[in-house]
Amino acid sequence: MSEHQKDTLLADWRARAARFENVINQTVLGLEQAVRLITLAIFARGHVMLEGDVGVGKTTLLRAVARGVGGAYERIEGTIDLMPNDLVYHTYINELGKPQVDPGPILKHGEDLSIFFFNEVNRARPQVHSLLLRVMAERSVSAFNREYCFPHLLVFADRNRVEKEETFEIPSAARDRFLMELHIETPEDPALQRELMFSPRFHDVDRLIDAIPPAILPYSQIADVARVIQTKVRASDTLQQYALNLWLATRKPQAFGVSLEGVDMDRLLLAGASARGMSMMMRAARTRAWLEGRDHLLPEDLQAVFRETVAHRVFFTPVYEMRRTALIDAFIAEILRQVAAP
């Protein structure tokens, strides 16, 4: 493909991405930032962890996204008795009274599976997390003496933040496989709250989703477009050094003058962001530059995705981990404030 053909391809898909965002924003109100970040994740080919209270629209948002990219959509609920095999196959007694084995949610659609939503993933056992980790890392799974591949798959997961009984915290290795962690909140605009509460249009979710044109972003072509984006968007030497400094600041914050009130910075960090995590941040930043119509990175591209791609990869020591919710946003904001941008 020539450079001109690549430019034409990216311009066409940028228009499709804009239409996709517009349609999704008409379906789920007040979540424009989340929609933009999910769009980035789609083209950066990264999985997403969603966090938010019950009933804020996470499932509706993902159903809308799945409709917009086409392909198959599957959802599974995390429960304490869920086992890894339940994702791969299920057994039952058929109408003839004989045992039968059918493909489970991961396998039933084969390569057409584009969106897999694991609701309340922290209710599932660690064995299930291990299988999910392989599916996310390799987009494949072994079953029935063969290997199944899912080249177009994106995994979305939701963590229950309310009940703590019978839950299993996601291990750091699994969390590091998520490109982003997004917070989904109820919109604060009173006009949007009123519309969500009183407009009949938002009371019938199935009809709302059916109104979305299918496959605005044809799922089977996204991976090819994503590769072109990553090769076309350049980073100058100065920008590369800025990105490296952001990474170093997550590991040695004192070297950049990063401090938090009431925190012993020498005892704060257990581990900073990983190399893989920063690579994912750069993928997301390049995608943002492309969506903004540029073929080169600016500092604001990194800043726009830094919190969502890095915060869940920074681990505090136990004494501070208990205060993580209060500290992590301040820590990320202080890094962006103290590390000089070109």
C-alpha cells in the first residue's frame, strides 16, 4: 500500500470513527469522554476495565459499542461458582435424555467474536482470571484438542465496587493486560439527568440499541487500520524523551520533584508502571493524534490518556494502598504537573 493510499484509508476511517462516536453519544448521554476513550481503545486494539456504580449505563454503552463495530457480542456474569470451563463449553442433558456439550460464550461465535463483556469479574475465582488473562494476551484458547483464535476480540470487564464479600481481587498481571481502566459515572448535568429519567426513548434499551446502524466500524478491518495508524503517527526525539520522563516519574517520583501532602514518598511505591504499560500508553496516544487529524504526537496526546492507561499499573505499598482511591489521582496529576512538557 502506497503512502497516498494509507493517507486516504486513514482519512476515511477517521470519518467513520467520528460518526461512530456521534451515534454512541446519542445513545448514551453524558459519557462523551468515556466514548472517546473506548474509541481510542478500539483502534489501539486494547482491552478495557470499566468501573462505576450500578445502573450508570455500562452495559448499555458496551451493547451500543458492539452494535457499532459489528461482529458477535457475548456477556458473562462473574459468580463465585463460575469455573474456567464455563467460558469455553457447557454440558447439559438434551431432549433425547443424552449428555450434550455445546460451545460456551468464548467459542460459540469463533473468529466473529468482537466484544466480550465480563460483568463483575472480581466475583469470579482466580482460575477464571487465569483463563481470561490468556484470552486477553493471546486472543486464543485451547479446547477440544485444538486452538481457537479470536483475531478481532476486545475484552471489557466490570469490577463490583460495592459488595466485598465473595470477591477476588484482580491480580496485577491481569490488570496490566488492560489498556485502560475507565470510570463511568452518572452525568451531572441536570438536563441530561432529567432526560434519562423521563424520556421514554431511554426506557427501552433493546429498541435504543437497534436504532444504531450496525458495523459503522467493520470489526474485521479494524486491526489492519490500527497497524497503519501506529506506523504513520510519528514521535519526535523531544516527545520520546517526555514520554520516558513520564514513565520514570511513576518509578522514581522524587527525581522529578513529585510529592504528596502527608505522604512519605520513600515508602509510597511498591512498583511503577511497566514497560508494556507505557507501550500501551503510546499506542493510545498515537491513536488520539490520528483522531485529531495529525500524523505526529503532541504532549497533550500523552496527557489525555496518561491517567487511564497508567494509574492501574502503579502499585502502592500496603500502608498506602488502603488509601489508593484518594491518592492515585493526586499522584498522576502531580506527575503531569512536575514533568516538563516540550
